[in-house]
Amino acid sequence: DTYFTFFPSENSNITISIYSINGRFINKKTKEVTAAEFTTIHWDGKDKSGNEIPNGTYFYHLLAKNNFGKKFEHIQKLTKIK
């Protein structure tokens, strides 16, 4: 399990998409968040079919959209070690 944590500056719809190192889609998490509130999004470390993913490095794409259509995007690495 892991938690994506952040402190949003605006009310937003957050989507976190997780991909393998070779670009294969693993899973997606979404959440409506409120500005100026510490936010966590839980991911159980499983793919979209409910299977546990193997150890390794993955990428996640964070997309935040506010109510006015303004977007913020960021790509970051994530490593699973168990």
C-alpha cells in the first residue's frame, strides 16, 4: 500500500494514473479535493484487475483540474519494494 499526499491550493478533481516502466497502464485513482486541506489518496498496490504488482519502478501521472478547467499535470517515479 501507499498514499499519495499533498496540500492542494484550489478545489480540484485529482486523477492519479499509474504505469509500468514500459508504459503499460496499471491502475487509476480519482478524488475530489478541497483547497487548503491536507489530502491523501490511498492505493493498495494492485493493478486494475486486483492483482498485486511485482517489485519495480513505476511512473504515476498526476492530473488536477479545478472547476474552471485549469489543469496541473506532473509525472513522477514510484518504486515498490516488498
